[in-house]
Amino acid sequence: MTADRVLALDAGNETQYIRAVGGTTWHWAAACWRFLPNDFRINTLYGVGRDWPIGYEDLEPFYQQAEVMMGVAGPRRDEEDLGSPRSAEYPMPKLPWSYMDQLFGRILNTQEFRVVTEPVSRNSVTYDNRPACCGNNNCMPICPIAAQYSGAMSVTKAERLGAQLIENAVVHRLETDAEGSRITAVHYKRPDGSEHRLAADRVVLAAHGIETPKLMLMSRNDAAPEGIGNRTDQVGRYLTDHPGTGVTFLWDQRVYPGRGPQEMTSVVNFRDGSFRAEFAAKKLHLGNIADLEGVVDDLISEGRRGPELDRLIRDRVTRKVSINSFHEQLALPENRVIPSPRQTDVRSVRFAKRETEVDFQKQAGTDRSIIEGLGPFPIAEIPQVPNYVGIDPDRQRRRWHHWIEERKSLLRSATMPPRTSTTASSALWKPSCHLNRRRVHPPWLVR
Ligand SMILES: Cc1cc2nc3c(=O)[nH]c(=O)nc-3n(C[C@H](O)[C@H](O)[C@H](O)COP(=O)(O)OP(=O)(O)OC[C@H]3O[C@@H](n4cnc5c(N)ncnc54)[C@H](O)[C@@H]3O)c2cc1C
Ligand code: SF4
């Protein structure tokens, strides 16, 4: 039995998820990948992880709905095959690739790699009363013109339809009926410290993959002494993320990163294959951000000044490129979230101490081979490995490594792309109807 690995979000640890109206999509990258059909059957196919009780085809119509609701731009089916069969085209055509992405795709697509357009929840045309992306490259932290979808847009629509939003209300306890089987009220606090109770016939918990289990575990009563829905000690377990690695290098020609949105293309040929029996699947993307600040800092600390500094800034900013990769992570019971034993204030949310092994080995494998694939020209420099946490030196071996970044926690298997669209489509999928008819658990419930 492996020891529990507990996600820590104690004070001092940074997290990137947002507790605000609209949630974390205020500053997401808006990549809207669907799972591949094989992601639902990884145990059957590769002997690892767990199969979903439903297949890709069950979720497909709901992916489509979610994409229409959020507004997703992507390639036509006859243009590019992204591996997930579609019943209809994306709601919007794909955005054009930047000069750098074109070069990247042209070089790698003649080799063993496959570079495709990343589907994104970002307007390529006017859509849903929002303008088309104008390419000003500010997607993370925020799109200033609302060309990129955020949850706040859906909140506004819900309010127009009559929903009442209570802002600045932090729920800290759920109340149940005497059997502990149904939530009957939520308790929340306002910034002035006042305490409130709201009773309801139906309560939907949608507070995020970390906050939701935390809330359930914090809500103990006589009927549910271990927390709501936690009789079998499963709540908070199976936490998954997609640990990231990355390499940064200087291209030997000016490629001008920073034009257009921050992510446009991905390398997808490591998303699936028999190797998943042993290694994590991964997806890579070319980061399209001009690192002016980092370059200037480096050059100044190198002692560069005056006209030489100006010249070198122009040279390096236009050549410094990052490739980031996201790795598949199996849903394992020992990877979990629990409320912090030290928590004293409901508004400063904390989680328990992390015990995860985090090693900082360089993940040099595929990322580096891609950079080498960008040859025949020499790679001038690989100065840093910026955003990885813990990939086994033996390359992507299936060990759990914690990366403090939020993602969905309760999906049965978690392939490597970000999964907001899978979460949204799962939410749209009518679980009760499927449950009755097919006697299956919805995918986000863990047996
Ligand atoms: C930098 C970054 C980039 C990302 N890029 C992508 C991407 O490209 N593609 C992708 O698919 N995903 C991406 N994600 C992930 C994506 O943002 C999340 O999957 C998505 O926002 C999850 O939606 P959610 O509604 O479950 O949670 P959230 O968006 O976090 O919303 C949770 C809501 O619950 C509220 N809440 C929480 N706790 C309480 C409480 N106790 N009481 C009352 N309200 C509460 C919060 O205020 C918030 O409004 C990214 C995330 C980050 C941080
Ligand atoms: S490039 Fe600019 S306009 Fe386009 S989505 Fe990003 S921030 Fe918005």
C-alpha cells in the first residue's frame, strides 16, 4: 500500500485557481481538447488506470454542446484530424497560425512528429456577441476584449435568465438530512464575518476539483462523521493533474514569438499508443509568448548595457522559444486533497501538508528530441527547464508527481490535455437518465 500523497495548498504555496465569480477560466489558456476514444478504455487497452463506465460516443454530443456554449474555434474535419471523432464541425473556423507556428509545423510535420491546430475557446469570428481575437497576446492572465471565453460570461447569461448571484459568499459547511444522504442547506460567510444559511431542494457542488472535495470533507455531522458522501473514504482521492515539463531554447533565426494568441498548435503523436502501458501519454505545445522581461533580466545580469543591450534584447526576444508538455496522470486513490488540519479561517482556504515526492530531474526526452527535430540548424542554447515538476529521470514513468496547479480531480482517467471541455460535457451529460437506463456511475463519481 502506498502512502497517501496529499495536495498541499497551505499558506505560502501558490495556486493558480481563482476563487471569484467566473472561476479559473478568467485566466486559462482556453485549449479545448476532447479526450480520445481510447482514453475511456485505458485499462482494457493498456492494463493501467481505470476504464470509464461510458465511452467516447456517449459523451460526444455533449462535447459538441459544450463547445457551442463556450464558443470553440478549430479545424474543419476535412482539414485536420484531431483524433476525436466529431458529429459536427467546430462552431468557429480555426484561427490562422502565426509565422512561428507555421515554421514549427512545416519542419516537424515532415518528420516523425504531428503538429496540429489546437482547438480553443477563443473567437475566430464574432460569436455570442463577443469580438474575434485581435491577437494581442494577453490570453493569460486575461483577454482584455473578451474574445476568449470565461465562466463569467455564463454567469451573466444565467443572471439574465433569472438566477440570483450572491457574491463574496464563501461556503464553509454543507448541511444534510438526518440520514446524511441529501444536502439540504449551505452555510456561507460574507467578508464582514456574518454567517448565513441557505436552504435548498437541490444543491449542485461546482466549486472546483479541489474546493469541492474539501468542502465535502469539512462538512461532518453525526450522520456523516467522515464528511458528506465519504462513507467509503473516497472523497478527495484520485486527484489528477497534468504535470508539466518544458524546455526553452534560442532558435537560430528570428521567429517572433508573441504574435497572436499564446497557444495555437500542438504536437499530438504522443497522445496515444501501446507505450501507455508503461509511459505516460503527453501532448506538447509551442508557447507563443515573447519573454521580454526574462531576456532583459538575463542580459542585465550578464552585464550588458547601452546599444549592445538593445541589440541583444531584439535578437533574443525574437528567438527565445518554449515548448511545454503536459503528461497523463493516472487516477490513484493515494493522491488526495484533505482540509488542512491547521485551517482556522474559512476564507483562507488551506489544505494539508504535501507529502508527494517532487523531484526536479530534467525531463529531457521527447521535448529535447523535438527541439533537435527542428534542425538541421544547430540549437543555440537550452538555458532552462522552466515549469516542470518531477518527471522520473527514466522519462515519464508512471509515478505521481504533484504540481500545484488546479485541474479536475474526479475523472476516472485523465488524459494529458487540459480537461475543462470534458468536465463541461460531463456536466451536460444527463447522468440520472443514463444511471437509470444503464446502471452506471457518472464518470466523476468514484466507486
Ligand atoms: C493558468 C491556467 C491555464 C489553464 N488553461 C487551461 C486550458 O487551456 N484548457 C483547459 O481545459 N483548462 C485550462 N485550465 C483549467 C481550467 O481553468 C479549469 O479546468 C476550469 O476553470 C475548472 O472549472 P470549474 O468550474 O470546475 O472551477 P473554477 O473555474 O475554479 O470555478 C470554481 C468556482 O467556485 C467558486 N468557489 C470555490 N470555492 C467556493 C466556496 N467555498 N464557496 C463559494 N464559492 C466557491 C469559485 O469562486 C469559482 O467561481 C487552466 C488553468 C490555469 C490555472
Ligand atoms: S490574443 Fe488577445 S484578443 Fe486574442 S484571445 Fe488572447 S488576449 Fe484575447
